[in-house]
Amino acid sequence: NVLNMLDKKPYKEIISHFDNAQEKINQHVLKIIKNRDVIFTHCHSTNVVNSLINAKKKGRKFQVYNTETRPLYQGRKTAQELRRAGIKDVYSKTFGKKRTTFNLIKACVDALKKTNL
């Protein structure tokens, strides 16, 4: 658990822990995203956005549908970060409005479970 590391480890080691976790997530997500997938995201997750950016850099072609959350409008943050990375997104306020082929929220949770993070 990262909270247990805070008092016992230097900050560089903690940052390295998070970097390694992101790389494991990236590898897992890259295995499951296929070209022409339509991916649904909800709210905002830096890990999810980073894994999508990594998949695009590795040549995957996909589209993202993301929803808005209130009161912090985190769906907008996700949409902006995806657009800046050149990932096509459809900013949707209504879940289920479009058909998706992949749920990245579940994939990231599964990846975390497999790596014991």
C-alpha cells in the first residue's frame, strides 16, 4: 500500500512506484485495445488517459466516448487531454447514447488487481 510507503521511503522511490504502476497499466491496456474500438470512459483518471495516449503512440486507432461528471466537470478534463493528444473523442453527456466496444474503467481495475497495486 502506497500510504504505508510515505513515512518509510524516499519520495523518488514512491514516484518510481507510480511510474511502474502506470507502465503495467499501459502494457495491459495495449493488449486489449484493438483498432476501431469505441471506448467508454466516465469521470477522469490520469491512469486511463495516460494508457490511451500510450496506445495511440503505439499505433492503435480508436475512438473514445466520455461522460460528464458534476460538480467538477471531470469529463471535460478527460476530453481536453485526449484531444491534445490527438485522440478522437465524443464528449457525451448521456451514457449509452452510442455503442461502445470496450470499457476502460473495468480494464484498469482488472490490471490493478493483477499487479497487486
